[in-house]
Amino acid sequence: MQSVTTDEIEVRVETRFLDEHSAPAENQFVWAYDIEIVNHGAVDVQIVARHWTITNADGVVEIVNGPGVAGKQPVLASGERFSYQSAAPLDTSSGIMVGHYVVRTGDNRLLQVNIPPFSLDSPYEDRSHH
């Protein structure tokens, strides 16, 4: 599990390769990632947006922007946590995801909260580079 804390907001990520949802012969590889966001600060925070940069093994970059997380814009009071799971499909057997959330604090500041970069690794060697 990777973890990073920005402005007293901790983001933890755990990933796993979903063999049963992947089709290596068709260059379809899918990972699940679990994210937990913990508010260690004294002020309420609301997650208002997310921004991901996903890079596959060929260096192709996909940018994903959207409101909130998992269809919600949760508010985390001091000491509270919010967890969700999502999935990342790629057409290569590995990749990297980096990103951040935008949160609004109870005293109306906007903060960028980093998500720890994580690699998407599978047991399959990428044959597209031979």
C-alpha cells in the first residue's frame, strides 16, 4: 500500500491485477484500486474533483478529470475517512497512474491533495515491444 499526506489529508492506495477481467491475447488488462482518504486535520474537507494521468507501457497518456469520487462529493469531518474502489483498464500489461484530488475546506480554501503514484503491474510480459 502507498500513502501520501498533503495538508493533513492522507490518501492510501492499494492495487491488484484482475486476471478474471483481463484478456491478454486481446491486449485487455484490468486492475482494481482501493483508495482511502483520511482527514487528519481539524477542518471539514469536501472532495470536489479528481484528476488522473494514466500512462500505459507504450507511453500513451490518458487524462481523466471529473467531479468528486465514485459519483459522490463526500465531506470528511476531522478524523473521518472515505473509501472507494475503482478499476483501470489498459491495452498494455503495465502502466502508471498519478493524480490528485481538489478539496474544499470548511473555511473555503481549495487544496490540491496528491494521490501517491502507483504502478499497474501484471504477471504478463508485454509482448508488443518485441
